[in-house]
Amino acid sequence: MPPDSVPSHDSRDQKGATLGSIYGACGARVKINADYPIARFACYAGGVPSYEVAKVLQEDGGAIYTDGREVTFIRLQDIFKQEPMLHLERDTTENIDSGFMERHEVPSFFSIDASGALVHGNRAKVRAIGYQPRTDARMLWNMTRALIQKKILKSDYLPTVNAGKVIQIERINCAIITAAHAFESGSDGGDSRLYSKFWLGTLEE
């Protein structure tokens, strides 16, 4: 590790470190499958490491998930290239319409390069806009790319279907953002039951 990446007394700052080593510097012991280098990471004393990690994941257009055995980094586009774990011919989900909020919560970004010229990210849609210093075009585009929750599916108990995987609904692939598997014991003479619930999203740019 180069000298300028050694944490100082008031911050944890690394240049060119991997995501796994950043988790380690923040106190977590985890090995990242498909790990990748991050241009720069900083988390000052008193800050929340998970928030800063989320920022660098957004800048690199990826996410992390676990299947119970290992933690994996995956590009958002690559999530949808996976073979769906479940196929539904009929849409029985609860739909979520959040287009207005998306345009305000997922802005497009711009920066300024070394020559003083403007560098832009994705401006295809009418959005709020934000300034991000010292950021190249690739990262600016990544920052507007996000998984947006669109549906909620309640199904039979499917404990092997988890976040980071894909469910196909009427030939449209949806990423599982969150998966919950529940057991409800019967009360007052009622029947106990097992079920799974999935919060599903699509990739918006």
C-alpha cells in the first residue's frame, strides 16, 4: 500500500485500493468476489462508512450482494444478463409509479476537466442537475444509472431466490433489490404459513 493511502489519525483515505480493502480499513472483515479497484475513497472520523461506500459503488455503476456464502460486486447492467431465477407469465405484482420522484432524486451530473472544459453525464431526460468535482464522463454517466424499484411480488416460499438475481415477469427482467423470506406462526387457532416477498426494480439511466 503506498504511503499516501495509509489512514491518518483523523480519516481513512485510500487511493487505488480495492473495495474489499476499503471494507477492511473501515473495520469489516469481508472478501469481495469480483473485487475491483476504486480511484479514491475517503471516510473521515465520525462519518458513516456505509454511506461513502455506497457513493463509490454508484460512481462505478455497480452493487454488492450476498448469496449467503460470499459477497459479490456486479455491474448494474450485468445483473440483467443473468438467467432469471423465476418466470411469471402473468403479472401479479404490486406496481409502484415513481417517475416524478426519480427525476428529482436521480439527477444528471457535470464536472470540469483539467483544461477547464465542461464534462457532462447523461442528459437525455429532464432532471435536476448536480456538480461533481474531479469526475470523468464515465463516472458521471454511472451516477445517473440506478436500480429503481418498480414492483413488489409476494409469492410462495422461495428461499433460494435472493437479492442480486433476476425474476422475469411477462418477458421483462426485473432485478431483485431486496428479498425477504418469512414464517408466520398461526395465532388464535390460525394456520402457520411460509412465504417470500421481493422488491423488484429496473435499470434506469
